[in-house]
Amino acid sequence: MKVLVLNGINLNMFGKRDPAQYGTATLDDINASLQQLAKELGVSVECFQTNFEGTMCERIHQAHADQVDAVLINAGAWTHYSYGIRDALAILKCPIVEVHMSNVHAREAFRHVSVFSEVVKGQICGFGVDSYLLALRAAVSAAQFK
């Protein structure tokens, strides 16, 4: 089983940006934790990060061509306004799990809305690095039972 993990704008700054919200784990730390859990679950995980919206859309298009089995996405701020990424995600035939380190529903009002909500299987937020690990478990389970 192939799972693609997509990280969007500014998430390469985890560990440096707003540690009160996001903690001190870096994106490399998160990716390492995902790889460790993937090994335990017997799945393959590829992690990808970009600060360019078009590049994110192109990677999603490639995921469709590659027929990945599941996708985790933390698009950062794009979650709240990128209809381009939303439309790219809608092309996928596999389960998509939206993930956020912070509890977006306990933050600024603009963060309460996800333009992806209609095309994702579900959303996991508020558990820091564990949000990613919970999302991987959910994505694997959803892919197995789709």
C-alpha cells in the first residue's frame, strides 16, 4: 500500500514557527515518525512538501497517475482558500485525510473553514505530531475498506 503525505506552505518551518501552536518538532521529525509507523503498519509512505501551490497541484496529479492508495494532506493556510488544490484533490479516487497539528477550530475564525472538507474522508487536528500518526492509521484503514 502506497500512502502520500502532502505538506503545504510554511510547514517546512515546523520547529521554528510558533512553537506554542505547533510544538518544537521539525518536519523531518514528523516524517521520521511517519516512516517508523508506516514500517509497523507494513505500508510505504512518501512525504512531500512545497511552498508553491501549482507544484502541490502537480504532485496531486502525479498521485492520481501513480494510483496511490491514500493521501494525508496538511496544506497549511491553503486549506482555507485554495480551490485549485481542492479541485486537484477531487480527482483522486483514494481516501484523503486532512491533518493539522493545532486545533484549527479553537483558533482564528478563518481557520474554522476547510475548502477541502467536501472531498476528504475526514479531518484530524489538535494532537500535534500525533495528528499525523492518527491520520496515517485512519488513511490505511480507509484504504483497506474502500
